Amino acid sequence: MPIYEYACTKCGQEFETLVRSDTVPDCPSCHSTELEKKLSVFSTAVSTTKSAPAAPGPCGSCGHPDGPGACGLN
């Protein structure tokens, strides 16, 4: 069952509700079925920032997993 966001065109109430394929949603305040489906804000809430760089390894230069002296920088 998907969750949809609606705004009631009669009383202005905004709400979310689970909607089955065989039901018609109604406003929880005035019980009107005159609803406007809203765009979900989930997609704008997802972070698109880059993660912080990995911490340096034991030798402090490249972070090679085999430990100090194993990388080509030494």
C-alpha cells in the first residue's frame, strides 16, 4: 500500500494516508473526497553531498590496506 500526500480543496487540510487500490481517500477533517495529490518531498530530502575522504592509513600517507611500507608512495 503506497502512502500519498494530499491537500483537501474544501478545507485546506494537508495529510498523508495509505491508499489501497479499491478505496477513495477522504479528508480526515471534513471527509471531503475533493483532494489534490501533492508531490512527495522525500526525493528532495535525500542528501546528495559527497562523503568525507577516508582517514589516512597507519603510515599516514595513502591508507593502503596492507599497512606501512606496502604502498607505492614509499
